[in-house]
Amino acid sequence: MAQYETEEDYLWGWNATLARRVFLRPDDRCKAPQLILGATLSIPGSGNVEAAAFVLEQVVRAGHLPGIADADMEYFANATPERLYDPVRALGWEASTEWRDDRLGPRGGYAGAIFIESAAYCPAMLMSLQMASKHVKDGEIDEITYRARIDEREKWEVRPKARPNADGSITMMCPASGDSPRIKCPLKKIRARVPEEKLLTMDEVDPSEPGYPVGDDLPLICCQDSVKFPKENLPPLTQALRYKSREWSDFHGYARNLIENGNSMLKAPKYGSLHDHLNRQSRGFASGYVFLTFLLVALNIKQICDFLKAKEIEDRRAAENRPPRKPPILRRRDREFFNEYTGTLPGGAPDIEVRQARAKARREKAAVVAAARAAATKSSRFKRAKAGADIAWTRRPRTTRRSPQP
């Protein structure tokens, strides 16, 4: 397993009580084992954030390279930066998390730049782009429009000019400045190095947009090409990938699936039935810690053995010049890259054309079924009415004339 512990991609995640680590190479996602390392355990609902920080610190001390730490809203999105983000960032970790609804949209800023969902943007960015996350939560826009607006944000992002300084400060550059500007702004002069073809494709700042700086007292980001952002004036939490971008959705969804898969494996009867208290008939937190440690070690050993066995089979087939085994047949949902349950493609973007076509097919089918039922109902009513009339006629008593009495 040492050959995989190099400067490759690292995926990290944890839940409220357990720490999980998965290290993968880009071409071996399906081959590498999933290792579940129980580094620490905390009482549910108490000290979860500190336990997560301790896990990541121990990982770095063990000699592993830090990477991107992915977590649910219990950790980075809920805890204050000094409890989790600042300590792990000092160790070299980058964060990836989902934001709560109350942290969407503009939240503060510095030197004129506005902070929106862990990134800094131009103050004149369109309001529709600033409020995109809130609009999609409120149902004002659909997912396709939201994805397009998230991609459009990249042009307006205030990007770093160089690596962070020793004191933690970062020099940030306006998106309309430099030799490779992304937008055109009336307050900034375009350099002569920028080709004319690029100028034609660049968006232009709208001075009538709310938030456009006017007057003589302009913010630093609009007066200078770059501004030094002190450590205390940076966004409270910066994510490794732009929030809700396609790259973020792919990584976050994959990492969360790994975590939930680990949870299900720990609770499955095949691997130890963690949820069944009858398997550990003892009282106290310490005894539960001991049982959990044994369960994690056994599961880790089994995962490693399964991986080594599969690798041994592949090496034997390669030595015998036998073709590799055929990959398992994927489900139809995976083959078509379409999720029937949520109506989304990988990355979270809905396939609106597929959804519309299937909705139209359902409506047509429902109309045909309704028409057939209506015709059958009408026919059955007519038949029942006619049959009832015939029965009533046959059962009608006959009236005979009697001769008058003498």
C-alpha cells in the first residue's frame, strides 16, 4: 500500500463521531480500497469539531500529505473558524463544505471587494449573480440557470496575484487588471498586451448596476491593480473549489458518497452490525470505544485484504497474458448518466430536455389511459342501463282483464 501514499489525490471526510480517510490515484478510483481509520471518538453532539481537528493533525504528524477535507454542515459551515478551519489550514488542509441557508449571498468584504460564499468578487458584479444561491433556494430560478450563473461568477472573482505571504496575508488582483483581465471596467485602463479578439468577448461592467462605486472616494480594489488582504480581513473560510461549481459538485458528491458508504458498511450485519447493541452488552462510553476500535480495525483489515486479493488476481492475469476481466455491467442510470430519482446528471445539472421529453410522454400516456377509461365507463354505463331496462321489463307483472262480477 506504500506505493499509493505519494503526492496523489487525497479525499478526506468525517461524520459526527468517526474519521474516514480515502486516498486515491486519478486512474485507480475503482481499484483503491476504502480505509476507515478510527482515530478518535467524541460524545455525540459534544466536541465533534475538536475531534475532527485532532484527526487531521494526527494524519499530518503520521507523515501523510494534507489535501482537501470534505465535511457536512456540522463542521466547517457551523463551527467558528478558530475552532476548526484556522488550525487545519495552518497544517495545509483545504476545506470543502456545503453552506447553510443563512450564509448564502454577500457577507461582508474588504477594500471594496465583496465576500460571497467563501470567495471575493468585484463590487460591480451583477446582482443576479450575487443572489444566485438564494434565488435557487427560493425557487425563483431553476438549476440550469443557477449553474450558468455560478460559472459566470468566475469572471468577476478577485483572484490572488501571488502565493500567501509568511504572515498569512494575500495580495489580490482586480478581475479587470493585469495582462489577462476577465472583464472590462471604465475605472481600469486596458493594457496594450490584451489582444483585440479577447476584448470583444469580455463582459463590460454596467455602471448602473447596484454596488458600482461612484464618486471620488473609490475603494482600493478600484483604484489599484492589486490590494494586500491581511489575514484577518480575508473571507472567514475559503474553499478549495468554487462553491457549487461543477468541480465542487463532483468532488463533494463523491466524498459524501464515500462517507455514507462507510457508515452503511459499519452498520451492515456482514461487517459487524455497529448499530446492534446486543453485540456489545456492556455499559459506559469507554467500553463502547473499545468495541468500536476492534470493529474498525477488523473492517480495515478486511478492506486491505480484499484490495490485495483483487490486485493479485489482476497481476496474475497480466503475467499469463490473459485479457483483463470485463468490468461489471453498470446500471442503466449510470450508463445513461441520468439519475431517475432526482432528474440530474453527474455534477448536479438537471437534464431539462430529458425531463421535458419524459414529462410529455407521461402526459400523453395519461391522456390515452384517461380516454380509454372514459370510453369504457360510458360503454359500461350504457350496457348496464340497457340490461337493467330489459330485466325490469321481463319482471313486470302481467295485467289481465277480469270479467265483471254478476
